[in-house]
Amino acid sequence: MSLAIFDLDNTLLGGDSDYLWGQFLVEKGIVDRKHYEEANARFFEDYKNGTLDIVEFLEFALSPLADNQLDALHRWRAAFIEEKIRPLLLPAATALIEKHRRAGDIPIIITATNRFVTEPIAQLYGIEHLIATTPELDNGHYTGRFIGTPCFREGKVQRLKEWLAENDHDLAASWFYSDSHNDLPLLSLVGFPVAVDPDETLATYAIQNSWPIISLRNGYCPEDHARLLKKTHQALRIK
């Protein structure tokens, strides 16, 4: 059985949940506006430029979890999902996920954004398997630290391999969809990489390597992609 692996931010979502969570905290007065907004914007630019220090970023991003009680965090997260995330859900993303399900593939979301933010988003798409950066929780309180390897760049490969060690699947027969050049290590590992509304660097790489480029925001055709899925599965059976 093949995997249909999806990046989350700017792939299945029409925006970046990590950045938007930070902006939500600013808007609600939960964090210091000037300091947090400036740092949030700087880290987001570093991510887009491929220069993000993931450990430094996580120290910043996880600090509000450590500074607040769990019940308040859950209330804020519920409001965040309704106000910021639901408007960014993409019908074409839902259609693509369902196409893979009907083909017998197992959908997985793999994301650098931490599990506290992304778990309810995965549930909105009906995806059971989520591989995400994991904040440390100790006696019902977040510590501001993370557990294991951050799920970013080569870390995504490592985290997926850890998941595969407990789940018997073949990456050579699997798909990975992403918008970002930061995901090239994993895109280069799967049998069927697909660039989704890609950034300039990823678009160039995809063209050079004859990878499919699709849009889940504009011009996506589920029928065309269904034919691509069918052709691929037929090729796999021949092999």
C-alpha cells in the first residue's frame, strides 16, 4: 500500500498556520506585539529564504505554550482554528486526498509546524496520521522545549523513517506533495514527488527534473490527477 504524504502549510492550506498562529497571539494581546510580530516576520522570511535556524525558531515559537495554562491554550487554539484556519481550507486539497484514498493510498501530513497547532487541522482534513514537531508536555504543562528531531528539512526524512520503522510501507511507491524548496530532501526520496503551488526555487527544480507541478488554489483538475494516479498504479503493478 502506497503513502500519500502531504506538507501542510501553503500546500493543503492556503496559508501558513505557524506564522498565522503567531499573528493570532499578537492580535489577541497574548504576547508582546512589537517583539513578537517582528520576530515572527523575521523567522518567516528566513524560512522562505532557506536560512531558518529551526532550533532558534522553536525556542521562540514554543515559548507561548510554556507561558500559559493548557486550558487557556486550548480555548485560544479553538478560536484560531475557526477564525484563521477554516477560511484557508482548500476544496481541491480535500478532493486530492479523497482521490488517494479511493486509490487505496494512506494519507499522511508531515509538517515542521508543531503538533499543538496542527493536530486539529489534520482532523479537519480527516487525516489520521500526522508527523509534526512535538512540543514537550510535562504534568499538563508545556515546557517550551521539543521532543526528538524537529520535523524540518532533513529532519522530515528522519521523522518519516522513524514512522516507517513501525509501519511497513515503501517510499518508492509513495507520493509527496509540497510547496517549499525546504522539502527537497524528502521530495527527492519518494517515488512520486509533486510540487504544489511551488516557490520559485522548487518550481525551477521541478521543471529541471520533470516533476509534476499542480495548483490546489488555481487550475487544479481532479480528473487529470485521477488519470495520473491510475497510470502510476498501473505502472507499479507492471513492475
